Amino acid sequence: MAIKGLRETVKKALDKHNNDKSLLVDILQDVQATIGYLPKAALVETGKQLGVPISRVYSVATFFKAFSLTKRGRHLINVCMGTACHVRGAVKVLEQIEQELKIKRGGTTRDLKFTLETVNCVGACALGPMVIIGEDYHGEMTPEGIISVLKQYN
Ligand code: FES
């Protein structure tokens, strides 16, 4: 995003929240919703316009898991690595996804289709291994099964 567009995006988020420094989380949420993630330039611009030190903006942006400082894919894949899923073969499912998408845990595919992450227990242990893609829960996943599941996403 060009710097001009970035300035306007940040200004719009600040206007919406009356330049209230205590609403930094909400402001960053709006900026991320527009850009898709929080590039360093967006953090710097937010700090500048709001009059908050960049160190503070950065610590808020890195503290909350909902914020991403790198580009993310359209679909977020979360492979559950909790104990129950682990003993049921989650590692093999994760490895299959990494191989299929040619990315490692924490990575995003070049075409920005998928971002791959792991979580610890999503409360559906009896159905493990669990793979969550966006809002969809896929249970009893196998390395073979995950390939056809991934094909369902555009
Ligand atoms: S360990 Fe995976 S859902 Fe509980």
C-alpha cells in the first residue's frame, strides 16, 4: 500500500475513535481490517498520528494474537497440537499440510491463499486430530484426508 493510502487509512481509524490513545487496540484492529495485516509502516504511522511512542504501538501489536505483522492468507489453517490430537496423529497431518502447501508452521503461501498455524486444544478432543480452517472444523483428520479438504478452499 502506498504511503498516501496508508496515511488515510490510519487517519480514518483515528477519526473513528476520536484520536483516543486508550483505544489503540481498536484503532489497530481497524487498520488491520483495511490492510489485511499490520506492516511496520502502519505501526509507525499510527504512533506518529496518535502521538504514541512506536515502542508502545509495537508492544500492543505483538501482544495480541489477533494482530499479524506479516501478510496473511485468505484462509487461516489451525492444526490442533494439543495432547489428544497429538497422540492421534496431528504431527503427520501438520507435516502433510506443510509439504502440500510448501510452507512451514507460521508461514503463508505465496499466492496468499493459506496461512498455517497451530493451536493447543480447541475443545473437541474426541474428534481429533482437529484442523480448523477459517470457521470450519475438520475432525478425525488424516494426512490423506487433509489434501482433499484443502482443495475445497479457493
Ligand atoms: S487436543 Fe485437540 S481438540 Fe483437544
